[in-house]
Amino acid sequence: MSFKQASWSERTLFRMGKEGRRGHILPQVEDGVRQMVGDLWTLIPDSMRRRIPVRLPELSEPEVVRHFIHLSQMNYGVDSGLYPLGSCTMKYNPKINESLANLPSLNMLNPYQNESTVQGILKILYTLARWIAEITGTHEVCLHPAAGAHGELLGTLLMHACLKSNGECEKRTELVVPDSAHGTNPASAAMAGFTVIVVPSGDDGCIDIEALKSTVSEQTAGLMLTNPNTLGFFEKEIEEIAEIIHEAGGLLYYDGANLNPLLGIARPGDMGFDIVHINIHKTFSTPHGGGGPGAGPVGVRKELARFLPVPRITFDGKFYHLDYKRPQSIGKIGSFYGNVAVLLRAYAYILSLGFEGLKESAEISVLNANYLVKKLADVRGITLPYDQKRPRKHECVFSAAQLKRDTGVSAANVAKRLLDYGLHAPTMYFPLIVDEALMIEPTETFEKEELDRFAEAIYRISNEAYSNRKVVMEAPHNTAVSRLDEVKASHPRTMALSWRMYRKKPMQKN
Amino acid sequence: MTIHVHNYIPNSVPGTKRQMMQTIGITNIEELYADIPAALRLKKRLDLPKEGLPEFEVKKHVEKLLSTSKTCDSMPVFLGAGCWPHYIPAVVKEIVERSEFLTSYTPYQPETSQGMLQALFEYQSLICELVGMDVANSSMYDWASALGEAARMASRITKRREILVPEIIHPDRLATLKVYAEPAGIQIKQLGYDSEIGQLDMDSLEKRISTNTAAVYIENPSYLGFIESQAEEIQAQTHKAGALFIVGVDPTSLGILKPPGEYGADIVIGEGQPLGNAMNYGGPLLGIMACREDNNLIRQMPGRIIGITTTLDGTQEGFCMVLQTREQHIRREKATSNICTNEALCAVASCVYLALLGPQGMKELGETVISRANYAIKVLSQIEGIKTPVFRSHHFKEFTVNFDPAGKDTKTVNTSLLQRNIHGGKDISNEFPALGQTALYCVTETHSKSDIDQLAEALTEILEAKR
């Protein structure tokens, strides 16, 4: 189990190159054009001319390529190995979807083209929206949100629109979120103008029903919930939860970050959720790209469809259209119609798996997570909080609290040491209700041997913690750089957020 | 035939499945779902393709659907309006398809993600140079949402609740701004324009600006393509009222136009798509957001920011995410925004693009675009029945073409153009009724002289037909 990441000590672009070098040559202006327009400076008002050339580095094409290849070699992706970040669903990103997303027949389309010239992509988007509605058990789906949190924002805005049309928006100002919720939930609720009310989880790791009952009131706008929750448990009282919220006059919002284990098994719409967002870049296999782009479509039940952003894609039996005539629409949440190239990949993914394949991927993701629960059960210092017997779904959360008490080795240390074994770390310190949390989501992508390798690494790290803790405390050793000073990076005295800032306050190396 | 073993799911092999179930102590995967109430279990097969297709068939299927597209590869297309056709150097595509970048997550573990972190830091740095600012975040979703976030940011900083924006603004950008602003109690007020030259009406600004104004927002070049030349004066008025000055840009103009940092912008936003990202029917895009080095601004900035640091032992420089206490995963409902997943890979594409073009390339890009666009204006304005541009101002890459003198409506003209295998500009007659039958045309370095000449010929024919 040896691993050594490339370590190039690659200089930043600004320290490279030489005056006069060129990385790309643009088409030249034709003589006829030049003659007709005359002196270029007359085309720009005097007050608006750039006087000093942009201070960009001057590099040749091979230098640029080499620089970024070096950088890529100092980066770990899901193609490098297990990437068990909990709630992030780092599954394999099929290569065929990449080649389809790079087709010029998609790349070269402007969003304002005449509908007759874009029927193919409209059909793909229309069909995908229907499929997502079917998978989530919702009535209509909007593909516009560019990310999960963007979907959450849309969802909470839809709640607001619904309240407004019922004349209840002054009254219902509280949005309830569990203490185990993803951070985006309370942030989205606040962004849409709601007051966030936190409801605690019970001893079983699920929402405390009694606490929920005492939380809801005439002020309740709704509840944001992910199911399975961030401990990997299915909220088995979901029917009662839905009833409590609906009886209180609120709406139920589904955070789809954890939908993967339920594909073809159960649907949020059937559980009583009114608004559902899904993460295309999680459940539907599109690449995360180091943080994006993703896509976060939102599905709603019938009564809410009239509030969805414009345009809606419609089909008249022959042609697909963009329909802007939706008087009750909330308007727009972004420039055009969503991250189309990402959505196309999801379309191809569903086509590649079909219903049977999607269900299989859900089942195997759950199998893999529970397999790891078993494999890690007797690692010294690592414990599994909450019900030992109850099956997890897509992810499991372990605690390194005992290990820390015994040896001083924290969840963060374990995570850093995992990097040394050529694995990615799990999500750490989340959910907040687990002390020294290590949240592990293996997904269906990885074969048994890779899961075994992960379990073996955790074993070794535990042994190291009890016998030679220095090696763990000082990890990572085999990555491009050793442990970074993240505090220093945000300290006002040393903070450099761009090359400009860096130049102004040269950082001391020690 | 059912494909029992899927190529994306290694443990779907029955033997492996059995072995793993044995380890867990179950005999059927169903046992892992036993806690889901029976009433909630799906009893039917969903209305999806039943079984997956082999890769070859998926490829054929999607290619066939998209083959009906007509693109700017098969005809000259004069559309822009926030999503512009620019050539993407082959190097850019090569780099963003590197799977170490493509398949990585948000760099939460910096030591194993230095490549992405450095590339994003370089993106931030290059954007700062281009727009003349000190700090840039590592991306927003797009220009429209960046505007919404910038308005909220300005309101938080000034504790004021009014944003002044020009009447000449992309209507969808304005619609997005309204949706973002309303829940924060922010009012949007619009500023008029000079009907001859399109420039912002300074009297309107003077009348509307007050101690309630959180920010004044302008776009340069404007939505209708002309260069706003009173930026300095607008800046002075804005700052006099204690408001922030937000400027929206098309970054391809900044090789030849004065960067907003030089005319007093506090926050710069814009659309980064034209810097190395394909149009893709409108997404993914790349929201630019930058600001001055001012702690009040930086602390209120939404989104992820990458900074330089050193290793703990101080021997090596490295990169990591900074100021995470602004963000939702730490601050939850008190975060500056809910944004998490952003457009990182598009930012990397723009980083590579700017590294390739360099100062000379960006200058030549601007020169080529402004030359070709002004050539088009000159050629089209010679056609009887056309008024172009509507506003007597300097235009960069987009410009208005009015068909009122010919008594034709834009829709008809565009239909006739399409019959001649040319896609005309965006019909903005409904967006700006005061401008009559008008289309917004876009010309970049990808439009050759012959494309423009072909357009002129076609328009001459179409407009003559009636007379």
C-alpha cells in the first residue's frame, strides 16, 4: 500500500515566461476590415481606453501545457481512487458522457437560437425533466439551478411564492431544519428570508418527533430534510413527519444530496415531499470538476408548478418550445436554462443504466456502505455511534473520539494519514452531532478490493496511532505538500488572495 | 436480454455480491432496506428506459438527436446577449479534460488537491489583473446570479436597501437580480438613458441616488453593446452618496478597455464564459466576482476563495481555501451565501485561456472583435432600411440593428435570414419597445469578413424585397 503523489514545486504562472512569448495566435483582421474601420483608437472613447497592457504572464504554448499537466498530477480525482466523501457521492464519471458533452452540435449552440434549430437539445432536456420527475415522484421539474444549493434557493423561494399567493407570507416565517442537516439548508433558508429553527435528532439518529411537534406552529413555513439523513439512516417516521408539517400548514422540502441509495427503491414525492432538489453531479454521475459545474434540478408537486422559473420547455406533440408565458412564475434564478452540458451527461447516464441499472447502483451503494460498516466494526479507537444493528443506506458515520482520547490522534489526523495511502479522506467533523466524525460514502463505483484496501488503511492508521502516533499526527507525508498552515492562510497579516495581494505583502517562508 | 453486470458497478457480479452480503450477515439486499415502510416502497417499474443501452447505442442515440442542431459551425450566427461565440484553443480543452481535475471534488483536503487549488488561485489572480481588482473569488454560477449576490453583499456592507441599475440591462439578468434581492428586502430602481446616445442619464442618477442607496450598478460594455463613457462621473456620484460602485463586464473587452479598477469600482462582476468556455446552449457559465482589498468587502464576499500559505513546517509554499467562516458549511444560516458547488472547472478553463493569450493576446482579441463589429456596423448601415446602431455611441462587440425605416419587423427579417442559412441577432423588440423593431447583433473574432458580407447581402435582398 505505497503511494507517492507527484510534487513538482510548480511556480505560479506569474513567475514563469519571458517578455514577448505567445501562447496562442488569434485570427488576424482582414485588410478590407482594417481599411473600412480605420484607426482603432477612434473606436474607443478616450476616457475608456486601457493605457497599460494587462499584467498577464507571457508564456509559450508548451509552457502553459506543461504547467497545467504538472498541476493536474498534483491533484487526486475519483479516477485516482476511492473518494469516500460522505454526502458528496463521488461515483465514477463515465467517459462516454464526456465525449458526448464535447460534441460541437452542443458546444456551438447559443441559447437564443431559433427553436427550429435546437429541437434535439430541447428534446433531451424535456425528456430528462420527465425522467427526473418520474424518479423523484414529482409533477414538474425545473432544470435551471446550477448546483444543489442553487436548487435549495429555488426551492425555498418557491415556498415563499406559495405562501405569498396564500397571503401567509407575513405569518409563516420559520423554516425548520434538523441539527444533522447539510450546511446549505439553513443558509438557503436564510437567503430566502426565513428564520431558521433547528430541530434536534433523537437518540436513534432520526428526527425527534416530539421535538418536531413542539417546534411547528402557525409560523412554520416548512421543513427541509434529507432522507436518508446524514448519518445514513432512512427517516423511518417520514410519513408522520410529513403529516405534522402538512397539518401545521407547512411545506416539506427534500434535499436530494442523499438520493443515490433510493433510486428505483422509494421516491421523495411518495413520502410527502412537496419540493425536491437533486444533485446531478452526485446521483447522476457528472464530474465535480474540483467544485463544479454541477446542476441541481428542482421537482415540485402539481400545485407549485405555476411558480417555477421561466422559460419552461413544452412539447406540442410535434415541436419543443420555450414557454415564457407563466404569469405566476417567480422569474429567473440564472442567465439561461441551466447547466445544459452537465444535464446532457445525466441524460446519457440514465440511458446507459436504465431503470434496472439505476436500481442496481442504488442497491450496491448501500451494500458497499454496510460492507464498510462491518469491515471497520472492530478497529480500535473507532466507534459507530447510534444503532449498531440498523442498516445504513449510502453512507456511514464513524467517530474517532475514543482514538483521540486514547492517543491524541483526531479525525483530522486519520483523514490526513489516509491521503498517504493513496486514498481520499472521508468528510470530517460532519454531521455536527457526532464527535470526531468520519463520514464515509463509498458509492457503487468501487470494487470490493478497493473497499478492503480502505478498511485495511484505517486498521493500519489505528495501529499506528497506538504504537507510533507521530507518523499519524504529522501526516500527510506522501502528498505533493506536507500539512498546510490553514490558519496562516486566513490571517489578515499573511492573507494573499491573489498574486497582486501576494506581491504587496511578500510572505515570509518561516 | 438483461445486463445483470453493469460496467460501472463492479460489485454487481453475483458472486461478489453474495460474498459481501455474507460479511454483512444478510442473505438478501432487501434486508438493508427493511426499515423503509412498505407503503413507501416503489411497487412499479418507473417510466424510464427499462434497461441500459450499450455505450455504442447511447452514443448513436445522442449524436442523432443533436445532429438536427444547426450551429455556428454550419451557418453564421450573430447571437450573443450574454453567451458569446469565441474560439477555444485546443490546449484549454485538453487541460480541463484531465481527469485529475475533472473528477476531483471541492479541495477540502488541500495537501492532495494542490493542482486544483493552485489553478484556482491563478484564475483569481489573472481575473484580478484583467479587471484591476485585488481579490476575486473562485467563481459564481453566472453573471446574473453574481449580480444578485453582489447586490446582497453591498446591502450587507452599507446596511442600505436600494440598488440602482440602468434601464439598459439584460432583462433576464434584471429578473434574476430581483429574485435574489427581494428576500433581503432590497429594492431595485432603474436609471434612465439618453435616447440619442444610450449613455446613462446623469440627471436620473442624481435624482435617484440617496442615503438609502446601497450600490449603483453599471455594465460596460452595456447589454446593447455600447461603451459607457461616463464611468468616472458615475463613480464620483456613487461614492459621494456613500454607496458602493458595482461594474459588470464582458472580460473579452478588457484587453483594450479601461478596467473597472481604474475607474473606482468596489465590486466587479461579469460573465467568464467567453474566456475559454463553450456556449453549450447557455450553460455551464462562469460568474466573475472581484473586489478591492478592503476587509469589509472581503468578509462579505460570497463563494470560495483560495489563498497562498505555507506548510506547517514553513519549508514550502502551498494553497488552500481561506476565510471559510464566511461559508455555509461553517456558518450555516449566518453565511454570506448558500453557494457551495460553483463553476470551478470553468474557472480553470478561463485560467488556461488567459495564460495562453497573455497581454498581447488579450489586446489583439479586443482589437479584432472591435474591428470586426465596427466593420459590420459600417457595412450594415449602408443598407437602405436599416438604422444601426440605434445609439450614437462607441460599440465593442454587440450592436443594435433597427428595421423601422424598412417597415419590417425583426421576426420576419430573422425568418428570412434563416431561410438563407444565416442566424440574425436577438430580437429585442419586446424587451425595449421604445427602440422599435430592433435586433441585438454580436460579432466576434469567429466572424470573418465574408460572414459579415454575406449577412449584408442577405439583408439587402430581404429589405429590398418589399419595396
